[in-house]
Amino acid sequence: MFIVLGVTGGIAAYKSVMLARAFVEAGHDVHVVPTEDALRFVGTPTWEAISRNPVTTSVHDDVPEVRHVALGQRADLVVVAPATANTLARMTAGIADDLLGTTLLATRAPVLVAPAMHTEMWEHPATVHNIATLRARGVHVIGPEVGRLTGTDSGPGRMTEPDRIAETALALLDGVATPEPHVAAEPETPAPAPAPDAGETRAILDLDGMSMLVSAGGTREPIDPVRFIGNRSSGRQGVAIAVAAADRGADVTLLAANIDAAILADVEAHPGIAVTAVSSADDLERELTARAESADVIVMTAAVSDYRVDGASDQKIRKEDHPDGAPTLQLVQNPDILQGLAADRWPGQTIVGFAAETADSTDELLERGRRKRERKGVDLLAVNEVGWSAGFEQEQNTLHLIDAHDDVLRTVSGTKRQAAEGLLDTILRVRVR
């Protein structure tokens, strides 16, 4: 296979020599495309000796062969390692004033980037925004890891080791995780979100081997055979979480509470997701209880009705049967399903709850979220603001993720798929503590 290895100007460039060697020894045709800054760390002779191909940084070399687009067109895979904060920004903006930039714009091959930078740069809102945008375009991201950085610094930002990058990259070539072309139509630009924190290991299949139970949608509590008490939850966020988790290797069971068939279409076609339909809170509790013991992670996205009618009517309630006014409905509380799951969890199991809240300010929203997390006893609570035109039935969402210490680990904003990816990253962080 024809592999383009982009190398940018970071100290981790020395590790990419071993990455190039791994690709060559696996029998692939490797073409190294360094930036000018990268050559200040590792020189051209080294790259040419390892790759066994000529190396240049300029779009003006090999002009008759139109090298500035030919490399991208011929590539079966493009890997950028290390990918500096500057490189990620240039990729996001589509800047193509050197050979690596034009190659990235010209390719329809899978693209894998391995970020490497100091923690402050990785956590800067601009870098977070750029990573979210690149992922939305189909670019794969591996790492960065938590560890020793340049000098005495330590934290998230260390480039993933070459052997793991090679393994992930070659899995792409083998079709383990086939992406959409990363030059597809420009997605809606996501809102900025805080960066991945210490402990995250975002990789293509970083949930491989994990069993995940996800509930989604909204329960319905019958009043009579034709009426019910319900809510506005469409199930889109829970479905996005299920699909994202399965795409990252998890074995997912989705408990779908009254979700429209069009929203479920992608889930039902996914080989990594089993779907069970539920309707009422009792249905949901029964299915969750039956499956909870075998789940490593339970994500309770479903909006569960707090109340049900005490003794639903077997017959339709008619106006003519109540000539003096509307009937009175006696309500009783439903069981607190999330609290029960948290109380009964086994060591090592992670329980994630959701809180849809109305509030006059972010501070009030977070305070309500902290109180709910304490009542429920969950490991992680995703708080999102809802209203007449926010949260429910929308394509965009914002999640504030509160841990068991009542700290806001991060806030993720964007499409519901982007919010799902941020939630999954944070679940990984919580599980490695």
C-alpha cells in the first residue's frame, strides 16, 4: 500500500522514524512529507534512508509530475505524526502552502493524526475546536497520551507510541474502521468545547471489548388505551451515544423508549448494536435490571417519567362520562431507576446519568446538576439545559459533565454525535481513575 507519512515540527518527530520503519517493514511503500520545521528535528537523509524514497517539502519540486496533488491522489493512507497544534489549525482551515498541506487537501484516503504538544496547547479552546472539526470531517485521531513532555512537564499531550500508531493505521488499511472520505462536504462548524483531559486515550477502537448498555428516548405512562403522560425526548442523543460507542468498538445494547423509526435506522443497521424496544418506566426498569449485571458501562439517557397514573383506565376516558368537568388523575411516583442502578452497581461498573434541566443561568444549571448527581449516586452526570427551543428535538446539544467529586470535568458542545464523542472520552477518563 502507498502510505504518506506527514511529519511536523515537534520534538516527537524523532519517534516517527520508528513509525516509518514499521510501515516499511510491513511491506508498504512509504513517502515521508515533512514540514520545514520538522527537518530541524530530523533531517532529510534520515527520512530518505528509512523510507527508501526521495523527500521534499516544496510544492515546486517534481512539477511535471504534479507532485503536490499526486501524493494525495495515490495515497491509500495518510498519517500525520506528530501533529502539532499549528498543523491541526492549518488542516482545519485548509491551508495548503507546502507539500503536506496540498497532499492533505488532495487525498480521499483515510487520514490519521497523532497530536503532540504541551498540555496548555492541547487544552486551548482553539485546538479543541479544531480537533472536533477534523473528527466531524472523518479524520481519525489517536491520542495524545498522558505522560512526560519536553523538559520537566507532564500531562496530556504526549504523542502515542509508534507501535500503537502503526497498529491503528494498518487496521485502517485492513478495513477495520473504514471512514468516509475526509474531504466530504464541509460539516457545520461545531462550537468550542474543552479539550480531552488527563487519562483520555481517544483511539479508533478504544472501547473494544467493553459492554455498554444505553437507554434512550422517553417513557410513556398510560392514562387509558389512547392517552399517556410523556415527554419531548426524541432519543437522538442516546442513539448518537450508542452509534459512537459501537463505532469505537463497544458491544452496545440500546433500550429504545418510543423512538421514531427514522431516528433508529442507523442503529438497527449497525452490527455492534442490539435494540430492544420499551415503553413505560416499568418496562425500562425491567429490561435494565435484566441486563445490568453484564454491562461495564450503563448510560441512562432516556427521559423517564417521574410519575404514573395510579390505576390506568382500561377504557377510553370520555367527556360524556364526566359532564361536570374534567376527570381527576391520581399520580404516584415511579421507581428511581437511575438511583437503583447506582446503588446496585458492581465494583468497576460505571453508571452515567443525564439531567435535563431548566435554569436561569449556567451556575444554577450546574448547581441543580450537582444536587441530582448526589441524589442519584452516579459516577458521571451529563447536565444539559432544555427549554421550548433547546435540548429536546434539536440537532445541537451542550453537555456539562459532572463527576463523583462534583467537579465539571468538561463541557462539550456541537452536534449530538460530537457531544456523544466527548461523553465517551470522559467516561474513559473516569474509568481509569
